[in-house]
Amino acid sequence: MPAPERSAGRRVFGRDALDALAAIALAKRAGFTLAETRALLSGARARCVRAKQRELDARIAAAGEMKRVLALLAACGCKTLLACGQRVNASRAVGGA
């Protein structure tokens, strides 16, 4: 963005600058990095949005798997995590989970 004009020593931003700042804030809320935000502002919006959606879908899937494993750990009767690991390995050896 170009340097803002000054009036009585204070920066005065025009409508375009305020719109750009609002767009940057929106991109930040959507989880875009600064580099991704630059790409968005330079006209690669559709490509960037699709990529961010794929990234978010992968993160949601990973979080779902984490939630599933945490539920298994919470319900597990093993005394230690090592015992859980041994149980998992034993069940795999006989064709289980």
C-alpha cells in the first residue's frame, strides 16, 4: 500500500486503503498467511480459496482421527500408554484394528 497522506502530522487513509485493510483482516480470519493474502489480493482468489479449503478439510480429518484416538484412550483399561501400545500391536498381529 502506498504511504498515506498526512494532515496536521496524522496519517489520513483513503477509502481504498481502508477497504484493503478490511480485506486483509478477512483473509487473516480465514486463516490465510501473509504470502497467501498477497496472492489473494493479486487476483488468485479462486485458486487460493480452493487450496485453503483442501488444507482445512485435511486438518478437520486429522482432528477427527485425533478425537477418535482420544476416545479410545479414555475408554481403555490399560494402566499405561505402553500397555495400550502392546495391546494395539497384539491386535494387529491377529488381524484386528
